[in-house]
Amino acid sequence: MSTPTSAARFSNRVQDYVRYRPGYPSALLHWLHAEQGVSPSARVADIGAGTGISSQMLLAGGHPVIAVEPNAAMRAAAESWLGPRFLRFRAVEGRAEATGLAIAS
């Protein structure tokens, strides 16, 4: 029996993750925008985006989002859920140490 890599360990749990994982409190966007001064138009890289729960919140707050996710099944769930609803959403394969994004982005 092999141990799944960290990127693959959620592959067989995507549907449960989508169904049961809670979202983030709306106060987080208020904190980000009002208290931290981040413009709603600022592009955000959601590293380890999973199924897109935090990406969805950021998109709803006005941000363009690049979701970086190493797990193909999780990334596909995010693309299926958010891609048709948000033109400012893009998902890419990558991980924290190799995002594929431009240096210093």
C-alpha cells in the first residue's frame, strides 16, 4: 500500500470537501479591504486553492483570482464551480514552491 503524495491525498474526497467544507466569514473581506487597505480590484493568487472556497469569496468581493492548486481533481472542482460564474477566475496547476506565476507577482 502506497502513501499518497500531499497533492493527491484529497483526490478521493473532493465531493465531501465540496459539500461539507465551510466558507469564510464575510468579515474577512471587510478586514482585507477596510482595515488593510487592499483594493477590491487587486489581483489575488490563491495558493493551494483546493475546490475554490476562498477564491469564491475573493471573487465575490471584486478580486480577479488565479487559483494555484496541485491536485487535479480539486482544481477541476474549482474550475467547474467558479469558471462559468466568474470571468476573472483562472485556475492553474502549481504548488507553493512552484506556482508558475511571474517572479515577484
